[in-house]
Amino acid sequence: MLEWLEGLPHATVLRHSGTAYLFVNAAHIASIGLLLSSIVCLDLRLLGAFRSVPLAAVGPFLSRMAGTGLLLAVVTGFWLFSVRATEYAGNPAFLAKLGLLALGLLNAVVLHAGPGWRRALAGSRVPWLARVQAAGSAAVWLAAVVAGRWIGFV
């Protein structure tokens, strides 16, 4: 299946066009930037920074921006993955990145589904568990970026 993926037209285009690869890679990096900046700003707000900015105003917006960044990063990342799928599938750094992405996404879903998120958006003090999740979120997403950079060195 991985070899089939490598043979798809979009993978062939990237493999044979340095310009196309450059633009898709740049889009992937920009998407990660959108994702990471949104998440880190939201996590910092949950941890107590920027208290003059109401969480109800920035929380939903930053969550949507992070979701948009994640969607774009997944699409561009899949495109880049397809160029050398068989090689990446066995790369420990790539596997670590996937695990960290899953952990970060799970944390976000649990945080947003929990009552602490709704209370914090309503103007209550951010519960301690939400603050712990915010700190863990920042660490996990930053680790995913490091793992992504590590792929080329393993």
C-alpha cells in the first residue's frame, strides 16, 4: 500500500519537481506555524497570561485557528509523506511525531469536552486540571515539532 501511495500522481509530481516540493513544504511549515502559534497562545492564556484578554473572546477563535492549522498541516504532511512513504513509515522520529500528534489531539478533545473549558469561557477561574492540560498541550505540540525536524536526521 505504501508503494502504491508513492506511485500516485501527486507524489510523482513532488518527487520530480523541486519547485512543487518547495511550495508544499513551505505550506506545511506555514500550517504548523498557524497551529503552534494558536495553541501556544491559548495555552498561555489558560495558564494565566494575558488576563486582560477575555478567554471567551479568544478561546473559540484560537481553537478554530489551531484546527485550521492542523487540517492544513495534515493535508500537506500527507502529501509530503507520500513522496517517500515506505521510508517514513519505518522512521522512529516520524512514528514519534504521529504519536505526539495523536496525544495532542486527544488532549485538546478532552479539554474542550470537559466542564472546565465551559466554566473558563463563562468567565470563571480556569480550573487547575485545565491549566495542567494547557501546560501538557504546549509541551506535546512543541515536542511534535521537534520530532518532525528529527525525521530528516534519523
